[in-house]
Amino acid sequence: MSALPRNQVLVGDALARLRTLPGDSVDMVLTSPPYFRLRDYGTPGQLGLEPHVDNWVAALAAVARELRRVLVPTGTVWLNVGDTYATHARQGAPAKSLALAPERLVLALQAEGWIVRNKVVWAKTNPMPTSVRDRLSCTYEVIYVLARAPRYFFDLDAVRVPHRSRSAGQPPAATTRPREAWRGPNGDDAAGLAKMKAAGRVGHPLGKNPGDVWQLATSSFRSDHHATYPVALAARAIQAGCPEARCVRCHAPWRRRTIRALGGTATRAALGPDCSCEAEREPGLVLDPFIGSGSTAVAAEQLQRDWLGIELSGDFAALAEARIRAKPHRAAG
């Protein structure tokens, strides 16, 4: 195994390159692999042009096994995938039917032990027009959030959004109600919300959970790479999934505690270690094994995280490097 590189694009096959990386070394994976039969990148050995959707699933499942190995125990994978329509039954679905490629992939990964924590819907505010007349246009893609273990790094406070409800002038609600009998054994209840209302608050003082539907425009970056997700999407995922810093010895994430003050206000404390190593810190590291045009790296630079990319095409790797180095994304400090 080679030493862990940072802030560079490795040219080569994703699976082969991943096998050269040390284990338990990456904090987060954010990637959008080639979708099933939607793009021909003109590069020998490319994924996405498999004859059957199950072949595509098998190829990406092999990559995911290496991602599990290189992730730290608290790491997550954020997987942006889209679907396609089969043109012949030999592709794995009847002609004109959705291939259900993302669902097949995630079910295969779940069967191998991945914990599927979220299915984020990227609702495109400016979707591509289509001339199809016998179905509705597809205006979204999904981002699956997969964890190695039940306990993992997730910084919800970093991506909270302002509340829409107002608490000023509202009297505290009456006592909390018991759990409703009609709720199933796996259903959530409203006990937490009821407690906050009873205290006269509309929610968490730092803002509300942004939810799993993200309304974002498609990427404005134009290049020879025709499958680019927006930097804003990458930035939100990285803020939640990649720690700002980690221990250089054990790679445990550093975190910010929430400090609550009288009156319902709250602030975030300075970064602090989540381990007892008493070692120095280093930036968190996000990996994109299909880095394409470099959106993951651009977002990581903006957020002062380190990044590592893998790209099969030498031309696309050069494009990504040029885009990343075109201007200083990383803030001083």
C-alpha cells in the first residue's frame, strides 16, 4: 500500500487505484459514478456501458467493497445515481421500462452490510427539457447516504436552515400527549416536537433539519464532461458528512459542541477532539473515485477540507485539475 495522497487526481481505474490506498484513511466518499448506459465517455475500460443492469451493479459493488475498506469506521458514502429506460429486454427490464438501476445497486449494497441512512432527492429547479410525450419528465436524481456502522460522523448543525415558524408571542403549549395508538412500531412520534412547543420554542435554536429534498439548480459549469453535479450539492453533503478536522493518529473526527444559552439562543463551540490521543489535527478528507470535472474537489477546497480524486480518463483528469486550480477556492485561515 502507498502513503495516502491528498489534494490530487489519480489517473486510472477506480477499483485498481482504490486497492493502492491504505485502509481506514478516508472520512467521506462523495461521488457520482457513470450511470447505466447514459453516457459514452470514449475511454477504454469505462463503467456504464455494461450489456445488463446487473453487470453494472456488480461492477459498482466491487468498487463499494474497496470504499468500505478505505473509509474510517465513522465514514459515510454519498452516492449520486440516476436511472435510465431500457431499450431492450436483454438490458434487464422490458423495453421503455425504467431499469431501476439505483434501486438494484442500493439493494445489493445493503445485502453486503451497508446501512442505508438516507435517500436524498435532488429536485432540479432547471431540469433539461424533453420531447417525450407518453410519460412525465424526470426532474430529479437521488443521493443515497450509506454508513459502515450504526455510529458515524454526521454534522447536522452545519446544514440546518432557518425556521419558518415564529415563536415570539406564542404561549407554551399544554403538556405533552402520550404516543398515539395508531402509530406503527417503526413509526416516529411527535414527542420531541411537543417538548419544544411546551417550552415555547419552534425547534432547534440553530435552525431546522433541511430534510431530504434538496431544490438545487443543475451545474452551470460547461465543459467536455457532460455529467456534472453542482458545487452547491457537493458542499452541503461535505458539510454534513466530512469533519472539518480529525486526529492525525487515530483519524477520529473533531467536532463542535452546541452551547445553549438562556433565552433559547445557541452557538457552536470551537473544534475539539473526539478521542483521547492528545495529538495534532489535520483536515478531514473526502474521496471521489469518479471525480469527472472536479465538483467534489472544488466544494472541498471552499470548505477547507482535503480531497482525493480518481479519474479513468487522462483528459478529464486534466480538465478537473485545471478547474480546481483555476482560482483559490480555499479560504485563508
